[in-house]
Amino acid sequence: MIGALSFAAPAVLAGILVLPALYFILRAMPSAPRRQVFPPIRLLRMLAPTAHTPVRMPLWLLLLRLVAAALLIVGFAGPQIVPPPILAGRGPVLLAIDNGWASAADFAARQAAARRIADEAGRRGVILLSTARAPDGKPPRPGPVLGRDAALAAIGGLHPEPWPADRRADEAAARAARRAHPGLTAVYVADGLAAPGLDAFLAALRPERIVTGSIATLRLLDDAGTAPDGAMRARVRLVPRPAPVSVPVLAEDREGDALARAIVTIRPDHPTGTARIDLPFALQARVSRLVIPGEDGAAAVALLGGASRQLLVGLAAGGTADAEQRFTGELYYVRRALPQGARRLAGSLVQVIGADPGALILADVDLRPEAVARLRRYIAAGGVVIRFAGPLTASRPDKLNPDKLLPGIRDLSGPLAGGHPETIAAFAPDSPLAGLKLPLDAHIRRLILPDPAQLAPASVWARLADGTPIILGQRLGRGALVDVLTTANPDWSDLPLSAAFPALIRTLVHLGAGGAPSSGRLALVRALDGAGRLIPPAAAAKPLDAARMRHVAASPEHPPGLWGDTHGTVALNLAGHVPKLAAASWPALVPVTGLDAVKRARRFGPDILAAAMALLLLDMLATLWLRGALRIGTLRIGAILGAVSLCLWPSCIPHARAAPPEAALNTTLAYVRADDPATDRIVRAGLAALTAAVNAETAAVLGPPRGVVPGRDDLDLYPLLYWRITSRTRPPTPPVCAALDAFMRGGGLLVIDTDGGDAGQAGSGAGFDPGAQASRRRVTSCLSLPPLRPLTDRDTLAHTFFLLRSFPGRFDGAPVYIAVRGGRDADGVSPVVIGANDWAGAWALGADGTPLFALLPGMPGQRQAALRVGVNLVMYALTGTYKADQLQIPAILQRLGE
């Protein structure tokens, strides 16, 4: 459409007639001065004039002022290009707008088209009809006749809903509007998507014009979850198109940070594709949704409830025998009873808890006090700990369970107990195990007993036939602690051999927060709005039967979102019940207009007025220059430019001298340059943040960190050298090794760190960089490293500035190693510190001051603790063991007293 030029205030254009008169006024000569004889004036004729005042205004300045005046007149007249009219008839305008999920991608353009129609309707009035049901469940209905301003306000208050349009209710609303206003003109702003009931709605509406957008960019995410191999996957659906298209899919956490990205290429002959995202489990557990970036609306979001995520179960055994031994191992039957698709991680307690699993199964593990404290934090955060008894726990009961356990073993098959084992009694109706099949074939021969004087009846989840407790359980914080008072292998009972044992294990591992819901009736926890954002649930939402979850379509009563209870959630996504995507077909005699063709009047007045003001500013500067007010500044600028031009002559340039290095003037941290630029950027950003922390917290003043190449750069200028080794780091050359050895012998501190490691190693970084530990051993094999031992909180490094009990970085739980006492220098300083917690990754900040990496397991204060580790490393390198004498203060005071 080509619009017509018009003016909002055409009468103002009459001011153009004044421009000729203004021209003659500006060009008018002043009256001739009267001559008066004054003899002393002859003395001034000998002076050379320094400035000349023109007799009349320069022509260029006159034209500048006339153009500025003309622009002011035209700008105040309000020029605009008005598009051709799109409405016919004289009655009120029925404006039907699709605001279902399919309109979200370009809803702002739909609102702009609706405003254009309301503008043109003017005094005729607008009847607004939005085609999707309201969040309170009310069906679509035509509104009252609105004036222009009220219609514009109502259009601005519309927003897309996360469910489809209700075509049956739309048809009834259109017929009602036609009956109430027989002479109305109907315009339909459509989403362009074919849907059941659309033809009947169009027949009732009888639109004079249809305004629609393109659905070629419409994308849906469907069938999100975990594949059998543990990868996250989601299906992307598009409208059929003639050429292949690539669609990105992001995995995001609750804060909206992207954790991974996948690209799906969709062929023309098959308008669907599957996105696969492989992540380490620690990161996979943080993914809350999959999204298509750049797309607005609920269709481009696939939520992941606790039931959609892969479950990681940590397994640890306390016995010295092989826990995986067939038929007799303590973990043999537990491993086979885990839910299908669950991921298993076996190892020591420190290793498995560092991976932050959803559930921990401990088979006769003897717990130390520090392990008890860590398990309590783990349970409070939503984890599940399932403990099986055995000889170790029977001999040394710990204090993890609030119900005190008695030492010793009760033998039910012995002569004092009656000589026969006991079976498990029926589960109580209020027990979390109620509903499970009773293990009738399980005979309990031995078990440990709780103290009956301190036993809370509610914590007994299962009893033997004689009333003896066999399974204790309690909710602690957001998680749960379960004690099975017999062994996980057949040594004490037949429970692991029972057919009901897998169902028991499946029920227990899902007791924690963030897993699957535990009840059959689900409540809406968080709802997904039409823009793809999670919001609090509306009052219209009704409880949902978990068994019907797969058969429920999105609606105001059951909106897309997270449904569940305090134990876990399951996701109801929009795209699960959307039929095949196809473009709608419109009536042949109805004109169809694109959204981009329905535009409001384009106004040029503000732009023209801005140009006029710029010309007036230029006129002011020109006037000051002609009057000489800018001449002094001009001379100064000329002098500066002249000086610069003279210094360009070779004689003005002094002889070049090498500037002293920054490290020689200021204390500076250094890092070993890597072959990978990305690694250098991370380490440089991390040391820069550490330098800022040291300068803020201590009296030390450090310069910017520098990257060095050992063997080429002088390392004697740096007190600390950071070396980040990855699985891709190549072994150093002999000169590099010799330079590093000389650096350590000369009193420097070499800090060697890795960005995680293999799947089986200790700490939360397990599995993030497979091969990193082998690479570290290979790379450092040429160095003359002293014998090493684990760093503890009693070493000087743990209290050189801050008092530290652990040494986390981006990860936590991996041991840190320093030289043994005989391998240190004369001052008792270890020449090397070796870690695997990726300290630089925890320190590193982006240009906007936000951290570059998320932390695992993400405990409160972990990043601050990592910075404190770095400050202690710097102070250890700068001051040595001057604080070590403080450890001997009690002995010194005792000696002085003697």
C-alpha cells in the first residue's frame, strides 16, 4: 500500500508566506550614519584594523536562516503519510483478535495492526473480541462499543494466552455480536494457523478483511525429557517449508542461564527434528527447561519437572570386601533394584556426595562426625539418604538418625529369640510405603534395634510381625533419611531377594525434593504464561489427576506449567496436544492483508523540527564566529595543531628506549600461557579478579596479571605462577621444565590446577574434563616435584590471611596437595600447590562483572570461599610462613613461664 501525504495542522503552512518578507527584512541595509567632524580621529587611521564587520549579512547565512524558518513551519504543521483506508461501511467495527499461543511470536505486530484499525474506526466505535479464553476460565465474548481512546487502551491490555483459541465459543460470540449490531463491519486479526472449528467461526464472523501474519517462523518444542542413554532430548516441530532450516535449542537453569546448546536441522520432507543435549549429570540436574532462543511464547519452551530428569543415585559401601561381588556383595542387589534409566555412581562417600546425587544408598557405612554434618546439609537441601545396617553400624552407631540406635545385633533365629525369623507386617495406612506390595517372601534373621525410649512412633515406616521396627524414616528439611535396619545383601535377611525389593528401592529414592510427585492428585505449582515465563498459579487452576497427565490439553483449568507437591513436580507442556501445524485457508472473496502492510500513519514532524533546531544551533555558532567571539579558541586550536604537526618531524621524536617491565615496578601475578586462547582468557580473568580481591582485602598492591612463557620470559619477577592444565595440554619442552624448576628453587610458588577431572575422581568436578589427571601427570613428569601430601586446615596455607577449613574453587571436594615438610625450602614454604577444583574458573568475571561459570555443587558462599583460597595463596607466596610461629605461641608462653 502507498499512503498519501497529509498534515495534522495544515493552517500552520500559511507561515510559509512570511518567508519572502523575512528575506527582505534580513537583507535590509541600516540607515546611513550622520557625519561629524572630530579631529582626534585622525590618530586612529594609522592603526591596522584587526577585524572587519560586513556591511550586510552573508548570503549563505541568510539562506541558512530561511531554511531553518521553513523547517519550523513545516514541522509544526505535522506532516504525515497516511496509509489507504482498510475499513468499509459506516457501522461499528467488530475487531476479532487471535490471542492464543500461536499469536505470541508476533503479538506486538498484531497489537499495532489493531491500533491502526481502531484509529481508522474513529467515532464509529470498536467492539473488541479476543478469541482465547481468559485466565479465569471465562469464554470469549464481544465487548461493548468503545471509543477510539478506550479501544486503544483495551488493545494495549491484551496479551497472548498459553492455550489455543476456543473456536466454538468464538463462533457463538461472533453470532451474538452480529445480532446485537446488524450493520457492523468485521475485521479479523488472525494467527494464520489452521485449527478445528475455524471455518465455522469465519462463517459466523463474516469478516470484510483478514489481517494475518506469517506462520513460517512458528516453532514448537515437544516431548522433552531424558533419552534412555541419559541425554536430554526434545522434538522441534515446524510448519512445512521448501528448504532446510537449522533451529537452536538451549538448556537453561532456573535463573535463565544457558548451560548447553544444540542445533537441529529440519528437512523439508519431514518438518520435525530431535535435539539432543549431553551434559555431565551435575549440570543436567540444574536444567529446568529447554527453549528456542529468540522465540516468544509458551510453544518455544519445554519445562522439565523432577520426573523428567534422569535420577543420579550414589552408592557407597563400608565393608572391605568387594561390594559388587555377585550374589553376596553389599551393593549387588541394590544396583539391580534401582529404577530403570537411573544413573548410578559408586565410590567412597566423599566421591559420591560431591557429585550431588538425588539419592544416596549407604550399605553399612561407618560415618565420622564430619560426614554426619555433611549428610545433614545434603538432606536439608532435598537429598535422600537410605542406609542399610551391617556389622560396622551395629558396632558403632552414629548420630545421623535422630532416633538413637542401640549397639549390637539382635539374632531372631537364635534360641533366645524363639528360633525362627520374622516376616514384615502390613504397612500402616499413614506410612510412605503404604500401597506397596508386601514382601511376604522376605524373612528377617538379624537386625539392629532403635532405642524404644527415644523412638518417635511416626518415624517407624515398617515393622516385623512381632512389632519390631525394621524401617525408620523421617523428613528432615526438604529431604528424607531412611534407615533399613538389616543388610543390603542376604547375610541378615531375604529382603534383597524379595520380588518387592525393587519397588521398595524405587519408592525410597524418589522421596527427596525435585523428584517425581508422591501423590496421585497434583496441584499447580508454577504456571507458564503466554510469553513463556513462569508465574504464580491462577485461581482457576484445578487439581489434576496424575494418571491423566498425558491426556490433558492446555486450558485455563489446566495451564501449562509445573504440577506436583512438596516432593516433586511433573511438567505439563503446551505442545503435547497441538495437532499438525498447517496454514489456514481463507474465504476466496475476503481480502487478506499482511501484518506488515497494516501500518499507522508515519509522522515526520518531530524529525523535521529536530533538523530545524540543528540548523539554528549552527546559525548561532556561525554568528559568534563572524562577531569574533570564537576567534581566541580558534587560535588556540591552531597552535595545538601546529605543535602536533611540528612534532611529526623526525627531529622532534626522542630516541626509543625500552620501558621497564610492569612486573619489575609492581608485584604481579603470572600464569603460564596455554596453546588454547580460551584457557588463557579464563585464567587471565580469574587472576584479574583475584588481584582486585587482594588489593581490596589486604595491604598488598598488585599490578595486572601477565601471561608468561617459561624459558623465554624471566620468572624471577613473579612470586606466584598459576598453571591451568587440561586434558588438551601438551607436554612442555625441556627449557620450559628447567625454567619452572629454577622458579621453584628460587622461592616462587607454582600453583597447578585442573578444570575438573575423570568421572571416578573425588569432588564435584568429576567427569567435567576426562583425562585431565592423566594429562597433569604427563605434563609435570619432567619437573623435579618434591613428595606431596594432602593439604589440611592445620597447615600454614590455611590461615595465612583467612582461616580456611576447605579449599573450593569452581568445584569442591577434590584434595589439594602440598610438599611434605622435607620437600620445602629453608623457610618451610611449599614450592608447589596442586589442586583439581578449578580456582581460576571460580574467580573469573566477565566484562560486566558477572561470574563466567556456575559453581558445583553451588553451596552458599562457595565463590567467596574460592576467593579466600586465592588470597591465602598470594599471601603464602609473598610472606612465606611468618604466621607459622603463631602455632607455637602456647609452647613459647609455656617455656617463658618456666
